[in-house]
Amino acid sequence: MRYRVLGGTGIEVSVHCLGTMMFGAVGNPDHDECVRIVRTALDRGVNFVDTADMYSAGESEEIVGKALKGRRDDVVLASKVYFPMGEGPNRGGASRRWIVREVEASLRRLGTDWIDLYQVHRFDERTDLEETLWALTDLVREGKIRAFGCSTFPVEEIVEARHVAERRGLMRFRTEQPPYSLLRRGVETAVLPLCQRYGMGVLTWSPLASGFLTGKYRKGRAADLSTGRAALAPARFDPALPGNAAKYDAVEELAAVAESIGCSLPELAVAFPVAHPGVTSVIIGPRTMDQLESLLKGASLTLDDETLDRIDAIVPPGADLYQADGAWRPRVLTDASLRRRPVADRAAAAL
């Protein structure tokens, strides 16, 4: 396993990062197997583990804590905060109140005194970035976290956070965690180049496009929409819907590329983001030991220029054929009232 420096932190992390979203009730409820998955990954050279407070409502962090007993000093541990952790107000977001409270809960569940990389899971429109950065800076000074980053932030907010940090003398986001795959290449347009300019580390998620690149969903085959990610968002996977035709066509062409270079489609998918100069580490999120072995099998795969050119011809650089599950969307797109003037004020001329 190769290692790369995480942004300007000086911390070396493996090019594959073990994601643990599928540990616990949402994915694999067998704690013993999940612990074996973590320890097997560590034995294979992975030293970077990513979790979050909201994964299986904290259960994932508890499992990771069990797995890291006796090996904590050798692991770069990342977790995240933002999504609601229970009913009622003030139990989510990026306010100082919630961050300070929830980091303590994550430390307890993880059974550790510090978190190496603490990330804001999504952009919080309700909270000033200054408020968030002050809270995270204080946590670094207290020794509870070593560095902090953001996840799936819009590029303009990454820029604004940098400016706020400079104006206020605060520590800055050291990393960004965006979705990036063969079918979702939008981050190549601005997010990845900006992170390179700012010297930010990048750990990408969903290289298999929420399962679309596992080989399970192929053109001309019946798709099981009752299980896995397809059950959560069947409209994204249903081959009968015209909007999905481009994705299925691309998968067939990408599968042909994989076959021609002697690898599987998942191996091609995981190797693809590794090749980008702006990417530090690629998060792989196995649910079972077999899935871990399958993903690690392609760790040594090198994509040459000819192969990358063929991929570019199928899915052009910067193109998004797939909307990642859980990707952040601004309220100006989800709340119609923010992009519509009052009816009486919509005409160019007064009546």
C-alpha cells in the first residue's frame, strides 16, 4: 500500500481509506465480522479509517473503537459531524454547541482521546462559517482533534471558509471529502483544482457510484430494486426510466474497458480516482470480508494514459451521469420560494 501526505498536515495516509458506513444496523450488524474487516485492512497496509457519528446512529464508531484497541497509535482516524443524532432541535448541524457536544460523544464511542481528522459532514447554511471554524480551532488547541476538514462542500463555501480563516486568524479546513467516480466527475471542474491550489488533502467517497459500478446493474438484465441502495432510490437504478439510459450505456462501455485490461469493473472504478493528482486517498466501504478482498485486489492496478483516454471518451471530464446519494444540495434548489419572486412582481411591466 502506498502512502500520501494528507494536505499540509504532514500526516501520511494510505491511498485506500477504509470507510465504515456499512458497519452496524444499516449494513453489517455482525460486530465481530466488522472488527475482522478493519483488522484485515490494517494488516494489508491501510492506515486510514473513516467513520461518522451518524453511521448506524453511532454504532459504526463503537465497532471501530473495538477494532482499534491495541492499534490506535498506528491508525489515522477520521470521523464526521453534522447530521441529526436524535429528535428535536440542536441535535445536528455545525454550530459550536453541537460540535463541542458531539465530539465528546464520538470520542466515547471510539474509545480514544483524540480524532486525527474531524470533518463537517455537510455545509450548514444556518451557521456562520466563523462559528464553525472557531469551534474546530478550539478543539485542535484542546488536543481533542489533530486537524479538521469538510465533506461535500460546494466550491464557493470552501473558498469562503479559507477567507474567513485568514481574516480571523483561525485554523483552516485541511481536507475535503467529495463524491468522485467514473460516473460522477463534476468535482474535476473546480473542487479538485481548488483543493490543489489550497494544498488541501482530498479523500473521495462512493467510487462505486452507490453500487452502480459493482457490475450488479447491467443493460439488458433485470435489476433488483428491492435491496441495497436501489431500494433507497429506485428511480436512480430503474433501467426502464429514460433518464437512466446514459448511465447503463456508460457502464457497458466501462465494463468493456475493464475486460480489455484484465480487471473487474469495481477494480477499474476504485483505481480511477487514485490516478487524479488532486486525490490523496479513496474511501472504500465494504460491508463484508469478501467485498474487502475484492476491493483490495485491485490496489496495485495502474491505469495508463490510453485507458484514461478511453474513459474520457465514455464519460467526459467534469461530467456527472450520476447523482451521489446524500450529496449536498443548496436550499435555492430545494426551496422554490427562494428562486421565485412574489406573483405580483414577476412581470417585466406593471399592469
